[in-house]
Amino acid sequence: MKITERTIKFLGKTLCGDNGLLPYKSGPKLVNFFVDLGADDQYGEGFPSRWKYTEEKVREFNDSQTLKKIIENSVDPRDFLDGDINADDSILAINEYLKFDGFELRKVGEFYRIHDSKGLIVEAQKVTELSHDFIKEQIQKCHQKIESGDYNGAITNSRSLAEAVMIEIIETAEGKEIKNDGKLDNLYKQVKKILNLTIDPKVLPPTVIQILSGLDSISSGLAGLSNNSGDRHANKFKTQKHHARLSVNATMTLVDFLLDSRDYQKLKVDGSK
């Protein structure tokens, strides 16, 4: 999930409670809130203004699935029970900013969840069954966005799919939930180690090595293209249909290979038992 700088500044004042839209959070409570979502901070001497700290955290986690959790957790309905702030009015005000980035908060059951302009965004931390069918379904959603003219959305979703697949592979291998810093290259490095994808010239022919090196480029390029295709970079780069299609098709190649590699490694382990 990626938002513009103006929305970041708005959320800086909003999430800490400075503008009265959400319940007030003290400095220690803010630190605990962000630590629970993956930050590595401590409250103490020299701590910046609450709004400034909040703004920095939102900016740090921008263009990652963690930002989605930050916003959703900030509007937990239970936090409104003991105050005089009307949750519906606050959600309406927040959505006035989010809509310019293609997102909005909608009530799902008792809680508010982030949706994009076409429906729910990809949930990188909630892949319940990693399979080729899952990948095909997500790629199809990306192509639907391309055909509707939402090129940036297609690129964002393709990057989220790659992130989802990598997180699932890592968490399955480690047997626990990981803290995701939103950096795709870091996830890919861990996945390569887990799947034994190190390039060994003594084992692999040069042609295969070339292709594997290309996958490294896809991962880095996907992260970079996603970072540069948002509204805050509009003056530098205007995303076109063929750029979005390149991103989506390259992502499909990458994640299909990672899934096949995972299945191959699993087969080797099972066969040795």
C-alpha cells in the first residue's frame, strides 16, 4: 500500500490524535503501537514531537503491507468506546484523503479494513494456501486493473503478490511469523537462501545462470518500479500500459519459479526420508 506525501502528513497528525479525529496517544503508547507492527524504537530522552514521530513512521512503512495494518489498527472501534469521538465521522474524514491515493476504509464486520478502488488489496501476510491457482488468480486481478486503466494499481498488486509469496515461503520454513520491513530485496535474499538458489558455476550451465541472474533483476526492478509509479513520483515517471504489463508478467515468472523451487526442495527432503 502506497500513499502520497500529503496523505502522510495528514496521517501524522491524525494517528497520534493531535487533530481530534482519533483518540489521543501519548509518546510511550505511540512507540508501543508501532513496535507491535514491526518498528524497533524506544521512548526516552530526545523523543521527537508525537506528530513528527508518527509522520516518520508512516513514511517509513509507506509502500508496504504494514501501512495497511497501521491505518486499520488506528481505527479499532474499541478505542472509541470511552471517548466522545464519533468513529463514523473520523472514518469519513480519513477517507477524504485516502481516496486521492485510490484507497478507502470500509466496515467489514465490526472492524474497518482498507480497500482499493477495485476491491480488497492483496493481503501479503494472509496467504492461506500458496499454489499456482492462487498465483493465477492474483495475476488475473492485476490484468483486470491494466484493462481498466489502473496501471499503477496493477504494478502495486504485482509487487504485493511477490511479497506475499516470499513471506509465505519464509514463514513456512521458519515456522513463525516474520517482521516484514517492506523491502522486497531483503525478502528475496532470504527466499534464495531457503530454496538453495545460490548460483554455482560448477553445477549450473551458463545459460541457466543467465536466467537466474535475470530473476534477481526482476526482484530489484519490481521494487523500484513500484516505488516510482505512485502519484508522488508522477512528475518523474508516467506509468504506461506496457510498463504495467511488463511488471505483472515478470512477477508471474518470478513467483511461479519460486513456487516450483519450493516444491522441488520439499520433494528432495521427503524423498530422503
